[in-house]
Amino acid sequence: VVLVHKSLAPMCPSVSSSSIIVTIPDISECSADEVLHATAQAALTTPPPPNNDCHIVYTSGTTSRPKGCVSTFAAVAHQAQILIDAWKWSPNDVILHCLPLHHVHGLVNALLCPLMSGACIKMLPKFDADEVWRHMSGDAGLTPSVFMGVPTMYVRLIATHAKQTSLRQQQLSAAVRSMRLLVSGSAAMPVTVHNAWRKLSAGGTLLERYGMTVCVA
């Protein structure tokens, strides 16, 4: 199944007869009938065999040149399911997603996990500290319960938080405290950043996830 926003549909290349293109309207235009129609289309597809190649994960290259390691659909699904169980993903979760999709962090942890668990994804085109705070605070509609980023993102969020008025800082800090899961990964986070985030959130702790790979779907 190829999912494509209506604005990009003309750019979508032709696909094989076994694939289906589902055009995604703007959420404000999406009716219940369209959701049911898209679901019915997806149900007509045949899942790929579990042992088929899914994507290539490139090692970080710390010991030699990066090496491409092929993962199967079964392996990727198993990896995602382990994270779903460990992080207690549920259909009640809403993740604010602004990570690149060519990394495992953005593709598997932050995209496949919520998709497989039925959670909602608010996808931003790129990371912007002001925009992330706007979503976290609930000023942009559905309030996220999960956020995943890299250390640099948290550094910028902390810096942006410091520029706000005292009242706005209290509002943003309260929003962070209400979130269920905040993860930092892809690089080691300095202790100073951990401490600054703990102070900002009045005791909240970031879950640090280790990983140094790049994924090409």
C-alpha cells in the first residue's frame, strides 16, 4: 500500500498490480466514509512473506566502514513489538513525530510502533522548537502523550523554554509533566542536558535509548 497526500499524488510513480495507492486528504476533509473506503482497500492487499527483505540498516562505522544489514519483515515487526511491550504503547497514545524517517529511531521506534499499536501520529515536516512546544502544550489540537527526539532537539527545546514568560514557562512545564513517555536517542545525552530537562519538568526524567544506525526503507 502506497500512502500519498493528495498534493503529492501527481508525483507518485506507477506501482505493480499487487500494490494499491491510497490518496490521503487533509484531516479536516476526511469523512468517515473515506476512512472506511481506505481501510477496505488496504484489506485487499496480501501481506508480504515474513522472510522477505524489508529494509537495510547501516551500522555506525565505529569499527570500520558502515555495513548494510538486511532486515526481514518478520525481524522488523518483532523489533517493533518488543518496543510496544516495553514502552506500553496503546491506542490511547498520541506521538508528536518530527524525526527523520531514514533512521531507525524515526522509522521503527516513532512510526511503526504507534502504527502497530493503533496510536495516533501527529507528523511535523521538520523539527522546530516553537512548533513542538505549541503541540506539546495542546495549542495545536490533540495533545501528545509521547515524544522522541535526539539530544540536540532537547537542547533547543530547553533554550526556547527559557525565552518564554514566567506564566508560559509554567504552562509548558505542566504540559511536559502530563506526557507519558519522552525518549532521547541516537546519541548520548550530556548530564547537563538531563539535569536541565529535569529542572524544566520539575523532576521528569528522559528515557535514554541507545542506537547508532541509519535505515533505508
